[in-house]
Amino acid sequence: MGLDELYLILNAVYPTAYWSFPEGEAPPMPYICYFEDQSDNFGADNVVYHHRKIISVELLTRTKDPNAEAALETALNNAGIYWEKTSTHLDDEDAYECIYTLEV
């Protein structure tokens, strides 16, 4: 799966942007931002044989929103994507953020 296909899955749930929406153009919450965070490659003999991208998917809501989380998790599960989740409150944005980490 590539980033384009992942975008289609995420955007079917909530408005989605790679990294961030342009300044002043973010839609009302909930919305999603995603980005390639790092890689987890497999290799030997100084050669990468298999490249895996670690993607962070950020779900931003005004408050803790179990329904929004469930909608995103259902979409990821239906697409066969394994994920791990952490969450935090963003004081500077007065928002709640769930971060889903996955590999593509």
C-alpha cells in the first residue's frame, strides 16, 4: 500500500491532509493529518531488501471522541492495516490528538 491509497482510506472517514492543512484552511474538527515518520527497513550486506514506511496518522478532535476514534479504527481494520494508538491533549491548540502508528 502506498501513501496515495492510504490517503483515500483516511479521507473517506474525515478530511485529511499530508502533514498539515495550509495555514487557516483546516476544516472543523475532527480531521486527520498523516505523514511518513520513519522507516523500518530489512537488509543485509549493506543493501536494503525491503523498505517499510512507518506512518503517523493523527486524529484531531476538540474533546475525547470515542465515536471518531471508532470510525477511523474501523476503516483501518477494514483495510487490513495493523495499528497502535497513543493519545495526548494539545494545550496550544485546545485539541485532543490520537496518534495511530502503522506500517505501509
